[in-house]
Amino acid sequence: MTNTDVAVIILSWNGSSYLKTFLPSVVEHTPKELARIIIADNGSTDDSAEVVNKIQEVEWLPLNHNYGFSEGYNQAISKVKAKWIVLLNQDVEVSAGWLENLISFAESNPKLGACQPKIISLNQRSHFEYAGAAGGFLDKYGYPFCRGRIFDTIEEDKGQYNCATEIAWASGACLLVNREAYIKAGGLDPDFFAHMEEIDLCWRLKNMGLQVWYTPESTIFHLGGGSLPKGNPKKTYLNFRNSLMMLYKNLPANKRAEIIFKRLLIDHIAAYRSLFIGNTKEFKAIAKAHFHFLFKSGTWKKKQNQKSTTDYLNLTGFYNGSIVWKYFIQGKKVFTEIVLKQ
């Protein structure tokens, strides 16, 4: 492999402080003969350009304005030619061998469309990080969870997930993707703007017959919450709205109405639970997400995979049950208590 075959793209927006903190580790642990490092900038108004231009090993790719996460990466990837693209968050610290191990694993799996490394919390390095942990799964109703993280329960990394595993989705915090497959699948959906877009992409890759993997030989450390922190009403809105959009797009036609109806009911329970405990902002965010999904669908409704007859529950990484029921009603807090054979 040469650096024309691999490109590490970091999408940034007014991320000067992140670049100063995290870019040095990427430069140090990314062999220049293996990959290009590219900062795709979403129209920053801070001194990001000056920071990057001082580092000889890093390329600057201006995108002129803020496209958001999804379209920002689509724009960047359309301009960068390479077999493998790594979408890397600007708040990630990488470790020695992180990229070599990802590429080696990908090259040895001809059906691989995407994969992710082990993602550890930067601030609590004994534990997994919320956004991706040891690989992503989806329950029957489209709720995402991870090996190592179920809702707010985050496990300590004791080596319990030190085996490569085919998963439902790989985290956008560090996502290695085959560029040709990425483009064929349609890239990240710009209507999502941010949140859940990588899960939607991975589902489309799996519907194409490709695989998504977690490989623990590669480790990164993620700060998390850099763009929208946990509990932010906009983040809640995007997560709930985008999850419904994802279901509408990817479910087979014969399952779509039933699953979305049940998902809406579960969301309503979550909304009224928020209202009951006094979190009116979260209640309003969920209500807004449902309103926009039901009545302001825009053009994305045309994107559903009408030809898909794949039983999504037969795809690896999909759990035929409700993670909400298991976690909140039955009190199952750890991945291995819920999904026994993964």
C-alpha cells in the first residue's frame, strides 16, 4: 500500500483548538508512506488554516462553508482519490499502529465495506467511549447500542471484546471505508446533517452485500461531544429524527409501517418520561423530531429502498428484540447479558 491508496480525512469547523491538541498524534502515528492526512475545512473563521499550514505532513482542503458532517465528508471524498478513506473526528488521539492494523484487516477481507477500531474514552482510558466503543449494533426498532456501551452504561475495557467481530455499524469517530463502495452506496446522507448518518451508511453497505467490522488491534482515544454535547436539545432532535429517517429508508417495504409505528410509540414513552422528570427541553426535542418526520419529510422519503426484500434481522449485528425493554424494564445493562453470541 502507498499513500495514494489511503487518505485520512479530518473534517473540521472552527476546530483550531482541537487541531492543536490532537493533530500531532495523527501525524506522529500515521506513516507518510502509507497515507495522506487531509484537513477538510467546513468554512472555519478561526485560525485553523494557519495551524495546519505550519505542519508540512498535512494537506489543507477548504470547503468554503459549513456543509455539516455528512455533506462535508461527501464533498471532501469527491475531491480525494484513494482506495481507502478514513473519516476521523477532529477530537481523536490515535496510537501507534492504529492505521496499519485497520488497513491490514481491511485488505484481508474482500467483502469489507467499512470497519472501526476499538474506541476508548480519552478522559477515562480504562473505559470504552460512548460513540462506537467496541462496535455498533441495532435493535429491531432501530435503537443503536454498542459492545461496551448500552445507553448510559459504559463498560471498562478488560479485554472482553478483543476479538474481531462483524457488526451492524461502525462509528463515524473513526470510520475506514472503501471509497468505491461509499460512492456506490450514495455516501453520507446530507439530509441527516449530523448524527446517525454513519449508521445509515453502514446499513446501506450491508444491504449491498458488504460487511462492516470491528477490529480491536487498532485503538484510538476519543474526547466526544465536541460538536454537540450530550443532553443538547438539538442533538436529541437530530438523533430521534434521523433514526426514523434511517428506518424509513432502509427497512424492507413489508416491514416499514409496522416497525416505524412501534418505534414512534416507544419514542412517545421516552418523551413523556422526560417530561415527568422535568426535562421539558428533551420532550420538546423529541416532539419536534416526530413532527418533522411525519409532516416535513422533504425529498428524503424518495430515498427508501423500495426494492429491498432483505430481512434486516438476518443481517449480522441486528438484534431481534428491544434494547429499551432489556435495559429499562429487565435491567440488563451489559452487552453480553443481552446479545449472548456476539
